[in-house]
Amino acid sequence: MAGRSYGQYCGVASALDLVGERWALLIVRDLLVGPRRYSDLQAGLPRIPTNILSARLKELQAGGVVRRAPVVRGGYELTAYGRELEDVVLALGRWGFKSMGEPQDGDVVTSDSLTMAFRTAFVPDAARRHPDATYVVHVGDVSLVVRVERGRLAVVPLNGAVPAALAAVRDDALAHVDLEFAAGPGIRDVISGELSGAEAIERDVVHIVHGDPDMLDRFGQTFHLEPAVPPSSDR
Amino acid sequence: MAGRSYGQYCGVASALDLVGERWALLIVRDLLVGPRRYSDLQAGLPRIPTNILSARLKELQAGGVVRRAPVVRGGYELTAYGRELEDVVLALGRWGFKSMGEPQDGDVVTSDSLTMAFRTAFVPDAARRHPDATYVVHVGDVSLVVRVERGRLAVVPLNGAVPAALAAVRDDALAHVDLEFAAGPGIRDVISGELSGAEAIERDVVHIVHGDPDMLDRFGQTFHLEPAVPPSSDR
DNA sequence: CCGGATCCGAATCGATACTG
DNA sequence: CAGTATCGATTCGGATCCGG
């Protein structure tokens, strides 16, 4: 499966031998949200060719990263070892956030990628200061229920079927939504702190559907990622 | 250069568009140690085809990750943005460490990969308890001077030319080496804590060249990575 | 319809040779 | 030393096909 290894006795090389092939870490990203069926993964990675998805799933299984999900019919899930890739995916997401400019033509936002983005941006310390809040967020055609409860984060899709446990969380959250808003790509300037809540609303980067607009600042503190370094500070 | 993007407006996808191609992160790994010339990179990545190295360096420059090093003739170095990949490389190294079994035929250990491995395994808290120690470590045909000074880590190759600043660190360190040892791949069991210093010496995993063998335990505390999770604990 | 397997042209990779 | 050029071997991407 890894016909071509990097040939180095090194942790980084070993990791890349397992998850360094094209698409592999995006599959892992989606599986970090939860078990997924073949067609779920395909839907979440619109550009992946079906033979590549198939090949990657086989390789990831052979590498002990992924296994068949016994409960979900036709499902895949991460092994314990695979779940430990969360650090890697979060680090990549933090770094890559800084180079996300405007979306390119045809770029999509998926439910799973946005869910992982919230996990990446989540600041536990800030959440501890405001331990409870519930947001409903619309980006593109993805809608998520983002809940901070006792300083812990849960993200659940607003629509669609979810496991019973998550459905309970979702229904509970929807009973008391603090803030519901729709946002475009400019939301990243709120996440990076380059735009205050009020500025974001004024510039139509964020449209408040429901709730107290001041909550948007709390949102920006709870979910924060560093903005891009200016190229000038290159030294 | 990135003719084929993943087409997702997502930090992880954006990161992989920049450094997800084959060999890219290994080039970054080596550049994290310091500026390198084309031939240094080639020597540190014995299996990379020269046209691929050339192509990657171009792409990484276009992506703002790498630039020509003004000081070193023919050199490359990371930009400020590129240096921020350290988190990613360390996370990958930590994860990949767990799947490093025995070295495969033809696997090499390079100076730069071992240097980054020490940075990955370095435990600042443990170093704070023993803030000063100097080791000379031989693995394969790589020899490094590993120095902890006031709780901070510096790794310098034992042989070969280095910039003046590093040469000073090296000479200073060599003046009072606490422990010099040679090790094979089994060194990873010391790093993972699965072998005590005494056991490692007894089983010939580590050969003490010079110094107090008891220092090997301190070494194992200062440089620690989690061992592989047993497949049984998969839930 | 879901979960893939198969086929094929296009792009990339890997090995080697060659050049300023 | 620092790459470019070339070319066969792989892999990738897109589409189609097939069994349950």
C-alpha cells in the first residue's frame, strides 16, 4: 500500500507514510467529527474521485488509522490511533487559516470542515469566562448549532439526521439559542479579531437573524485564531 | 503550481494546498533546523528526485513558506509563516513516533530529522527540574551534541561546519559533556519510557561511551514521547 | 440508491542523464 | 554546486459500470 516510503526512520516520515497521501488528512478531518459512510465522505469531499476515496480508505485501514464502524451500516470510523491525529489536524487548520484569503471559485464549505474549524478556533480559557452560550450559525448552505456548556464545546448540524445522543444535545440547545447569525467568508475577520462584532454587523459581514448582537463579541472571544502575519514582519 | 486545489474553504484544505504535496513537509522539517542549501536538502532526503526537490522549492516559495536565504550562498530558509509550521511538524512527529516499528531496509537517520526528533520529544517541565545537561548522542552515523541549558534546548551536529553562533554553543557544550552514548533504534523505548536506562544498557540498546550511566534516566525524562497505544485499547 | 470496482487519459513522480 | 531535461512508471481524476 505504501509502495513508496520516504525511507527515513523518523516520526514525521512515518506519519506521512500513513497519512501523507493526497486526500488522506481530509478524510481524517471528516471522520474526526464522527463515523461516516462512504457516501457521506463523498458528499463532504466533492472533488475526490471515487477510486481515490476507496483506495485511501483501504490504506488507512491497513495503517490502523481507520476501521469499519460496526454499528453504522457501511460506515467508517477512526481507530484510537486515528483519533490521535486530532492534534495534527488542528495544527494544520490553525496554520492554514492564516492563508485563507477570499474563497476561490467553486470552493465549498462543508458541515464537517466547519465543525472542525469551530473545534480548532475554540478557546477553552475564554469559554471558561462565559461557560454557557448557544449559537446557530449559517455559513454558505451549512447550518450548525454551536453550543458551549459548562465551558465545553459541542457542535451539531442544524438539519439532518444525527445519532440519538447528538439529537438530544441539539434539541436541548435549540430550546435556548442566544444568537443566530448568517455569515460569509468575512467571518474569519471576526475569528481573527480584526473586526469587532459591531463592525462585522455594520459591514454586512454578519447578519443577525435573532438574538442580542452584542453576543457576537463573545462569540469572537470564544472562537479565535491568529490572523495572518503581515509579510513585512518576515524576520 | 497548485493546479489541483482541494476546493474547500477550510484551513486544513488551505494548508494542504500549500504543504500537502509529497516531500513538502520533509523539506520544511529540515529547514526548521536552519537554512539549507540545495545540496544539503538533497543529502538530507536521499530518496527525493532532484526535479521534485526543485519543483517543491518553487511551490513553497510561491506559497510564501520558503524564500532564498540572503546570507547563505544558494541557500533556502523558511519565512516567518513557514516557521509557524513547527507546530504541525511536531504534532506529526509525535503521532508518527508511535507507528515507528523497527527500521525498514534502507531507512536512514539524518542529522536534521534526529534534531527535530529531539525538539519533538523535549519536555520543558522535566528540563526545568534538571535545567542543565549535555549529551553527545550517536545514532547510525549521525552524531549530535544535545544541550539543555537553563531549561532550554540546543541541538548541534558534532561534526561538520556550522555557523559561528552554533559553533560557540557546540564548543562550550563539548567542554563539559555529562553523558555520551551510542544507540540503535531501540532508543525509542527509552524515549517512550518502556525501558529504563539500566535496562537499555543491559540489553545493549544503548552503549555508554563516557559519563555516568545513571544520566540515561534523566535523558529519558527530558526527552519523552508517548509509546504506541496497544491495539486492544481501541475503544 | 448505496457502495464501491473498472477503465482510461492526464498529470505527477522517480530515476537518470545532462548542463551552466 | 545547483539545478534542467528527459522519459518510463505510478498515481490521480473523471466517468462509467455493476452487484446488492
